[in-house]
Amino acid sequence: MIMTICLMMLPCAFAAATMTATIGTYSTEVTKGSTFTVPVSVQMTGSNSTSYEVTVTLNPSSGLSCESSVKTISFTADGTQSTSFSVTAVNDGTYTNPFSATASATSLTSSTDSTCDTLEVIEAPVWDVSLSGDDPIVCNGDLIVVSMIFGVTPSGTIQASLDVPTGLTLTSGSSSINYGSIAAGQSSWTLQANSNLASTNTITLTMTSDDPVSSTSRTLAITEDGNCGGDIPDSSSSSSSSSSSSSGGGGPLPTTERKTVNFTANVMNKLEFDVSKNLMKEIQVKATKTMKNIAFSVRKLSSKPADVSTPTFDKTYKYIEITHGDLGNEDIAEASLIFVVEKSWLSENGEDKNNVVLLRYVNGIWEELETSYNNFDDTYYYFEAKSKGLSYFAVGTKTPVAAGTIDDGTVQQPSDDQQKDAEEEGTDDGEQDTVKTTQTEDDGQSTSKSTGKIFVILFVLLIVVAVVVYLRYKKDKKTDALFHNAQFAL
């Protein structure tokens, strides 16, 4: 009887455990060349606390590649455990039932599952994204305009995310933009440099596409200008063996002004600036070819750039830097600059506005430009200079060669501009100088009239002398004749 009962219980006690393999959810649309995950779970039943090492194998269709197609799961009791496989889409196309998964263990019957989900592998989107700043070298307080232009093929639902470092503050534009379903677009942001601006600050732009799924990133480095700071030191604390110098007066710290210009070949463009920031009122530039989105930047420097020589001035006023993006100096047909010098600085340094000149640094030397006095207001004298290019500039005073004989021995005559300066200086210096100028003009007229009278008197005297000589000659001839006749009579 006991033996019968034991024999009846054996089938139950030694019944084989069973396992079931199931493929989980995975992306049904991926891009060619991308990698995605396929999960597989295994359920164990009837193990009776027996340990099993279950081998799980994923078999992808041709055109799909599995980095490691075999994984192992350990069971010591009934339950469900999962593993996952990394799959790369090698070829594009549509895959029906793209995967099968098999679970196997010693002494157990294997279990296989095939997915019925269709997998779509599409060509990866091609991104064309540019990120640029109008001036990547800045000082505290400067504004930077960052521009982005993008295109993607095939088109999809596009988002943009701009990551700004702590040294910069976003003042215009959103850091996160959803463009919707679009193939191309553009955006711009305005940022301001903060007091905690680092030597190098990296802006990161991330572009993503939801359908198809894809992303790309671009970075832009914003660098702190080494010339940031206050005005040029006064000449009392620094000097040069070749010339004395002193800085300009007070006013706001240097900032950078920027303008973006579209050039048409051989057409003059005018850019206007704030003289209180950078001494430059206007730049007129003519380019030799048509160019788009050329960024001009004007900055008053706090001191002489370290990589340039010291200009020869009687007094040094300021240094200015002008940059012009992709427009090369060889592409500039002509340029005209209108700049200012503070009246107070000229007065304090005992300098004459007619001695102000603008120098341009080119080919390792300072080139003196043709500079002329233009106008004035309550604060500034305005000057205009012609240049064949743009770069570093220095403003200062140089005593001109005295009127009269110059190096080649010729006589130097005052120019029309100098005559204009003399007239306008009378207006600028007040009523007393106006009277003085009028008197000078009257004196000139009197001198001219006196000179004319002298010529008339000399001419009359010449005629009188000639008449006297002639009459005397005739008289002498007559006297000789009478004397001769008297001798004959005797």
C-alpha cells in the first residue's frame, strides 16, 4: 500500500519546470545607423526551488545587428526576469516580425517568441546647422547677438534648446523653441556679458527632431576681451622718450557697438554710432563686391593693444578698434570715418583742434590719414578721416610743418580746410574772437588796398621820371645847338 502511494506521487514530485520567453516593447521607427533596445522577459514555473541557468538568445532579421545576441538569466525559484539586447539598424527598410527570442536551459524545453510588430528603418536626417555671434570677444556689459540657421532632411518636428553659461544673460529670445513640423528655419538671441564673465564661455545649441528621431549640437565660444577696463592712464604716470602723451577725459567705460550690413558692390553704406561710447560717430564704407550680413564692431580701447607699436604723437588721446567680419580690407574700395575729440581734453592739454590726426595701424606701422576738422557741439570737436581699410586706430595731436618752406624747398600755401578752420574757430571761440576775425579780414582788405595804392604811386613816379629825363634830353640837345651856332658866328 505504501509503495503504491509513493509511485502515484512520483509524477508530481518530479514534474519538469516550464519557462516562457516574451519579447517586450521596442521602438518601431528608427533611423538607419541608430541603436535601440529590445527587451526579453522569461517566466519560470514549477521549478520547485531548483536552480536553473537560462540562456536567452535574440535573433534579429537580416539588416539588423545585435551587439551581443546571447544573455544568461539565473533562476532559483519561480518568477519572471528580464534582460535586454542592443540592436543597430544597419539597413533601411520595413521589417515584418524582425526578431525572435529563445529561452533554453538544461533539462528544460526551450521557449521561442517572435514579435509581430513591424519595424521601420528610415534614412537618418541630415542636419545643416550654423551658430554664430556678431562679436565673440566681449567685455562686461557688452551685448552679443547670436544667430542660428538650420535645415534638416527629411523634415520633422523640430525643437531648439540654447544652453547659456552663467557669465552671460539671455536678454532677448527664448532658450527653448518648438518650431513644429518644418524643414528649415532660423532664430537669434541677444545675450549680455555679466560681471562674472569667464575668460572663455561656451554656448551650446541642441537641435532635435521627433519624427524622425534625431539630434545634433553646435557650440560657440565667447571670449573675454583682455583690453576690458577704464580709460588710458594719464601721462603723469607714463611717458615716452619720443613724445609726451595723456589720455582722454572721463565718461562711460568702453563698450562695443555693432552693426550688421548688407553690401552691394560699389555702393556706399553709412553706419552710425554713439560717440559717447566709442568716439566714432559715423563710418562710410564702399565694398568692391556684394556681401551679406557683415558684422561691424567698434570699440574704444582702454589702452594701446599689446601687439602694436607706439605711435608718434605730441599727445595721445584714444585707441579705437574696428572689425568687420568676413569683409577683408582688400574688399574695401574706400572708407570715411567721422570721430570726435572732447573739447575739454584739448583745452586741458593745451592742444589745438587743427593738430588732431587719426592714425591707422597697417602692415606693422602707424599710417597717418588725411584728417580734417568737420564740426563741433557743446562737448566735442568732430573730425573726418579717409582710410583704405579698417583695423586699429589711434587719435592724437601732431604739430604740423610750419607754413612756408617745407622739405622740398617749395612754398606751402594754406589749404581750403585750413581757411575754413580759421573761420569756424572764430565762431567757436565766441563773440570776441568773431570781432577779432572781422578785424583780421578788414586788415587784410586794408593791406590789399594799400598795396594797390603803392603800385599806382610807383607807376606815376616812373612816368614822371621818364618825362623829366626826356625833357632834359631835349633841352640839352637845344643847348648844344645854340652853343654850336655861337661858335660859328664868331
